[in-house]
Amino acid sequence: MEQSRKAFIQKAALGIAGTAAIPFFSKTAIAGNTSLKAGTALPVGIAGYTFAKFDVEKSIAMMKRLGIHNLSVKDFHLPLDSSAEKISTVLAQFAAAEIKVYTVGVIYMKTKEAVDTAFDYAKKVGVDMIVGVPNYDLLDYTEQKVKSTNIKIAIHNHGPEDLLYPGPAEVLDRIKSRDARMGLCMDIGHARRAGANLEKAIKESGNRLFDLHIKDVTATGKEGKAIEIGRGIIDFPAVVKALNNINYKGMCSIEYEKDMTDPLPGIAESIGFFKGVIVSNI
Amino acid sequence: MEQSRKAFIQKAALGIAGTAAIPFFSKTAIAGNTSLKAGTALPVGIAGYTFAKFDVEKSIAMMKRLGIHNLSVKDFHLPLDSSAEKISTVLAQFAAAEIKVYTVGVIYMKTKEAVDTAFDYAKKVGVDMIVGVPNYDLLDYTEQKVKSTNIKIAIHNHGPEDLLYPGPAEVLDRIKSRDARMGLCMDIGHARRAGANLEKAIKESGNRLFDLHIKDVTATGKEGKAIEIGRGIIDFPAVVKALNNINYKGMCSIEYEKDMTDPLPGIAESIGFFKGVIVSNI
């Protein structure tokens, strides 16, 4: 294939996988191209916790510079008790920057009321999925809410310190016989720290893998720290191949937790690396 | 292969290709590993022009943050008429930051005196290669200097505006029958703007390809502008595969020419992307 055309298709394709993913490449690069096949590449987003030290405006400015258009919004940018007006204002800010809020979370649910609050919030925000952490004894109730609202739950694993869901296995074991709208938001850094083999975990998750928090870590175990993607211990080509093998249709949201008061270069390097691996594995 | 070990080897290997390349991964990641095969991956550096708006200290600070240890030094950081003391001071600054100055340039040579100056300078700086642009009528003289000093010349192409060497072909045509120490520093962005097919150009350059300026561009032709690597028209997996195919042993120096007063996020994204492609093609 002619070189630039091949590159164009590779890259443009990255943006249109999944259903509602917004491309990370410029609109001009996508416009006019009618030969792209959907589902040929993984879409990239950002997990809101990355911007824990920044307000909505500054977070949007960074996302614009990074060319990223998909966000998992965190409560510090859009509190769970927000009024309808507040929600509409914040969503309008993101929309003006061509940023789609594709999910909410991570939301911890330790009581029935917290489950109710999370699903009401997701409905008001207009997303079809919550990234959340319901206590074990709330899984039955959470399943009822999934059925009654048609809003999915992607349960998030948080590493060896997490008493409920350290790795993906602890999530899958508890949801695999439940409603198909109950799944996993695999945090690959925490999963690796919890000792998971990521290729195996992705394969075993299959269509229960709804969302991803993509990061790299320095080591397995509790001592593992966040680091720029590509500088740590995770084998990203293997992760991307495994995602392609299960025909993953969700988002790959970068969650950068290093240099949190000055994260932009590290986020940029991380996104660049992950995109480079994606482009190489189409 | 066990996952983390495979990733470790992939990544560690990136740093040790070539002869004197310094890894872009941390020393701790490299230390203690004795099973790495040299020459299995491409080493990454930075072309000094990237830091045109910054002094040596600020440039070093950025390189440290980026984890890059190889620099093609530009005259604004180390002028051609520098005293021996100045050279030794600047080199010590880089060395203290574990940065190796592996070449000098781009140096334009429009007179015999300029050729003399460039080779004297390279010798004083202690590099074995100059990235330069000698006028056509100075190629014979440049070849004499290469022979008498054993310092290589890598001629740099500069795109459709360049009256001497717009693309790699214009360099190769003029050096292919000359001393084997005369070669090419292919600026892939300018080459693409000049209409070159990069895979073909890399293959044709073969062992005359001494150095690389790695960048992405928005379009072919004079209207093509610099952009973060991965966002433009260049097919980087194809470039990396072509480099692997010729068993390229030189440096891959990122040259970032966008946002030059605030380049760090763009450099970081560019380096991340290129590293992601390299890691995927070992």
C-alpha cells in the first residue's frame, strides 16, 4: 500500500473503533476518508483521576493538547451530588472541547444508598456504564440496579492493598455468573502489582472486560510505583495483542499517577507510547 | 516467555543497540541483566535543534525528565569557535546528567574554511561524526578531510526548500561512490516532505545511513508542518521495520520543531510514540 495512505488508514482507524469513541487524531485527518473499517484499533481515553490536582478548565486544556477526546469523569470534576444544572454545565464544557464523557468513576459503594446514588448519577450524566467498587454484599443489589436501569457496572481492581478486588480474578469470580452487563474495569498496573498475568487475565475476562485503566508500574507487589508507560515492567505489545485477540471494544483510558502536580509530559509520553504500540499492532 | 521478563528484555534491549548508545531506560532496569543481546533494538536520542529556545541547563533538565541520554549537540549550545575550556565545561555538564554527545550539527559548510572549522570542532568535541551540509563543490575537499581525520560526515537533507539536499536521494547520489565514511543523516520529516518513500529510501541508504532526525509532518510538500510523532502522515511502523531490515546501527534522534517555546509535552509524546513502535518491532 502507498506509504502515507497506509499510515493514514492505520492512524485514522485508531479513532473509530468501538461504538462511540471519538478519534484522537485530528478531524481533518479523519474527514473525507470513507474506507475506514471500524473496530480495527483501540481507542484511547483518559481516566479522570489523572487530573486530581487540576480543575475542569485545566484538565480540558491538557486533554486538548494531548489530542484526547474520551474521558472517564471523576467526582472531583463532577460531584455525585451535582445538580442537573451543574452536570449540564460541566458536560457542556467538555463537549465544547470535543471531549466525550464515556463513563463515571471510580465510585466506591459501601451501602445500598451509595449504589442508588451511583446509578442515579450515571443516569443524570447520561453514561451507560459506571466504573465502581461495590462491596461484596452489595453485588446482588448492584445486579438489580443494572437490570432496572440498563446501566453497566465495570468493577475496578486496585492492587495488593485492595481488600475487595486486588486483581481481575477477584472481580471475575464474583460477576461471571451474573448479568452480562456486569464486568470489569481492569487497571492493568494494579493488576500487575497484584500478580496477574495480563495476557491471561485479558483472555479470561473476554467480553466481561468493559473498560481499562492503562498505566505502567516499576515492580510487582506493594512496592510497585506508577511510572511513564514504557518505562516500567508491563509488556505493552503483549497487552495490546491480547486486547485485539478478544476483540476488545471498550476504551483504553490512560491513568497517570506520577508527578501529579506536573503530569503533562508524563501523560504525553505515556499516551504516545501506548499509541505507538497500538499503531504497530493493527 | 514469562511476561515481565520478556518486557524487561524488550525494553532493556532498546538501550544497548549500536556501540556507544546509552539506554533510555533507567540504569536500575539495565543493571544486573547479563542476557541482553546487543543490536536488537534502536537507540533513541535527541537532535539539539529541538532545544533551540533553551540553554544547556534547561535542555538537560528536559532530557533528564524524558529519560534520554544521547544528544546531537547544536552550535547554540556549543559554538563552533568554543575554547577548549568551554567545550570541556559543556561536555562535563552533559556527562554529569549521563548524556552522551554522540555527534555535532547540523553544520553548514559553504567554504573550505567552514569545512576545516567543522572537522576541527568535531575533533575537539571528541565525536567521530559530523552532521553537516557541505556545498556540492566542497564534497571533494570534505572527503579529503574525512580521510585525514577519520571523522565521518552524515549529510543532512532539509526538504523541498533545500536547494542542495532536499531528500535522501540528493545526498546518496553525491556520496555513494565516495569514501565509506561519507553518509546520510536522514531527516525523515523533510525527506517525506520532499516526496521520498521512506521505506525505499532507508533500504537504498543501507550502510550509508549514519544518523536520523525523527519527526512527523502534517503533509508532503512545502506546506508540511512539524507535528507530534504519530499525529502526522509518516508510517512509523514501516520506518522502524525498514531500519531493522538494514540492521541500522546509528541513533534515532527525535527532532521536535513544534511549540518550540514549550516543547516538553510534544517531545515526550513523540518519544513515547517512537519507543512504542520500536518495542513492538523487536
